[in-house]
Amino acid sequence: MASLLWAGAMTGCGSEVRVRGAALVPLPAEVVAGDSGFTLGPATAISVPAEAAGVAEHLAFAVREATGRRPERRSGGEIRLALAAGAGAEGYELTVDDDGIVIRAQTEAGLFYGVQTLRQLLPQRADGEPVRVAGVRITDRPRFPWRGAMLDVARHFLPVAEVKRYIDLMAAYKLNVLHLHLTDDQGWRLAIEGWPELTKIGAASQVGGGPGGFYTADDYRDLVAYARARFVDIVPEIDLPGHTNAALASYGVLNCDGRRRDPYTGIEVGFSALCVGSPQTDRFVSDVIAEVARLTPGRYIHVGGDEVRELSTPAYTRFMERVQEIVGATGKRMAAWQEAGRARLLPGTVVQYWKTDEDPGVVADAVRQGAKVVMSPASRVYLDMKYDSWTHAGQDWAGMVEVADSYEWDPATLIEGVGAAAVLGVEAPLWTETVGGFDDLTYLAFPRLPAVAEVAWSPQGRRSFETFAPRLAAQAAQWKRWGINYHESPQVPWKR
Ligand code: TNX
């Protein structure tokens, strides 16, 4: 057995069948090529234990994607999922040999990631011809537990169906956190019981003045369940105390002068703030956080905290500390943008680094207080940055960000005083001031999102852009089948 990073096409032992090598993204922790292999035929069945029923459908889907035929599920099937101790919370082992394909994991999440890897190993035929998979043994587990993507549904609303499509794309690359930026100056996108004007007024517009939109509690529950079935946790963000014009336009009482603001459809940031310290604001924030916590099974509630130019530092930190208390009272933990590092934080709070044009000292301050860090350096992983000056959508305040920029960095050495132990993970935000449709959205996300997924999943010592670029190129066939728009980066050797 020889170690295999990228094998392009290789020949199965004793067979004329050309099979595809391991063009895997994200790169697994360990891949050892075998000299045998397995051929999926019309009678190939899958075997899934009852306790892993949640993964059966995903496996059947993967097989059908490759063969064009939905496999039967029965014990003794040649493609087998097995729950077994040893691989860790999200790890798995995948073996392909003459007898068949086995994925072993300790958890359903681990099995699901094994299935995502298998999807990338299966040549896509869909024409009834046998599908040959090269012999291989993969032992894999993620580097970081928080492997995130963020969607800004406030600046431009995204319907439930499009968020689901994005979740599918994330899950294919083993990302497991969808941070939903639900509120901002331009829109309030989640219905809150007892505060109906938030969606009547606050949701009725977006950047440029479009129709806007919002999620009902049922829509949101539907998204949570859809994500959960793909082992993705939703982290909802209610951005406070700034980025709140949509709320300030909905309710006069949230303003110190008692007067409603006008709806905002521009793209300036930093001008709005709740009337912090007032009993009405306190009741509003308590109601909103309680409702969001009730709807969210995950552990974290994100409360923003970014870019508040209208408040003094003491007023800002007092407010954030109060919000931290409110979140804690619901049994959740607070997540917030890096600015929250100026406040007194509870251990286990999550701060999200983003501002690459400023001294990150505030992040190290947060870590000294016991906070954990999610790395979203704008100059590397802000998917709303343009690739180059020709990119038709996006911004450039953090620079042009090509796929190699997104790939070539180490979250554990990025900030002095923030070592591996303090890093919870990595997240790629996609802000939508300039992004009005799903095609533009995926154009910005692909290929950078898979690059970030590998930063979050794969061992640092095994990664290099040189081996990543051809593996990334091999993904494009799948993107075409999925019908997603992507950027043909000149840094990637796409196959024509
Ligand atoms: C900064 S990142 C913001 C967002 C903008 C984004 C545009 C952060 C916490 N705040 O409000 O949408 O830049 O790139």
C-alpha cells in the first residue's frame, strides 16, 4: 500500500477499468491506496444499522448519484455503515476492497462525513455501467470542531429553498456550522412573537429597496431540521446594539428620542444603535433572545456587537455584558464579533475575529478571559471580497481575495497570543450588500468555500496549495452537475 494524496486516474489491479484516484476535498488525515477495489453493479445494496438511520438516505443518494440507481437497503449489503468506538466525535474510517465498502464511525456525524468522502471517490456514471472504486483505506477526523459558513440574509433576503441549497453545498465539504446573520440595518428576517412590527416594517425591504422577506418560526424550524439532518448546526445572529436600523424603524421605543427611524436601503455601516440602558431596550433584547433560544437547539446565540460607532466604550461594554447575561439565562452561550473582547466575558464565550485591518489585540484580550475564537480573517475568508478587479459582485475593503489567499494560512498561528488551544474553528462569512441572487452567491463561494473547508478540516502539516489546486479542479465536474456558478480562478488547473 502506498500513500496517496492525489492520484489523478489510476488503473485497478488486474483490471482494465480506469478508476479515479482520491481527488478529495477536504484532504483526509490519512489516505492509503490499496491494490484491489470494488465494482458497484445493479445489485449492489447498502447496509445501515437502525441506530444510523439518519445517514441511510444520504448513502442511498450518494450511490444513486454515481450509478443512476437507488440501491436496496438490507443487512449484508456490500456498502456497509457500522457504528464502532474509536474514530472520535466526527471521525470515520472508510475502506474499499474486493469485498465491498465499509464506513466505520463512532457517531452518525462520522458516518455522514464518511459518506461525503465516498461521494467524491465514486466516479459518476449514471448510465447503468458498473462503477469501479479504487481500493483505499482512509482514516479521518477534523482539525477543528467549528467549521462554519455565514450567510447574510439581512442585506438581501434569501428564501428558505436557497439557504437549503447552500447547506447542501456546505455539508458536501464537511462544514458543520451555518451562522445566519438574521438582522441588520436593512432588514429584520425572523418573526418574533410579541413584536410584529419587526417583520411588518423591518422585513419589508433590503439593500437597493427590493421586497425583502423574513422567516416565520416554522420556516426557521424547517431550516434547523434540514441543517440538523446534514449535521449542520445553525447559529442565529441578532446583531446588537448596532446594525439595528430595521428594528429602530419598526419600534419608536427602541430609540432614545422615541421616534421611529426611516427604513434604510444603503450599504453604510456603523450609524445605528439601540437606546442602551433603557427598560424598553432591555425587554426587547430579552424577548428576542428568549425566542431565538427557544427555536434553536444549538449551543450558541450570536449577538453581533460589531461596528458600533454611536456608543461610548463604557456604554457599549455594559450593554454587551448585559446581553451575555440574557443569553446565559436561556442556557446558551454567547458568540459575538471581536469587538466584544472589550467587555468582561465569561469563559466559553466565542469571539469571532474578522477585522484584518486592525490590531487583533482585542481578540487576545478575550482569550485571556477564557473566550474561544472563531477565525474569519476578512482578507482571507470574507467570501464577499472580490477575487480580482473583474469580479462583478463583491467588495474590496479587505483587499482582493483569490482562492490561494483563502487557503494558505494557519488558524493556530494567525494572531499572537491566540494559539491552537484557543481556536474553536474557522468560518467563511458571505455578506450580501452586493449579492442579489443565488448565482452570484455561489460564484463568490466557489471555489473559496471548499478552500476554507480544508483549512478547517485537514491537518495543517499535510496541506499545501500545490496539492490542493488539482484536487479542487477535480471538484468542478460535480459543481457543473449541481448547476452552480463558480469562479474559474487562474490559480487552479481546471480540466477542459
Ligand atoms: C463588515 S464583518 C461588517 C459587515 C459588512 C461587511 C462587508 C462585520 C462584523 N461587519 O457589516 O457587511 O464588513 O464586507
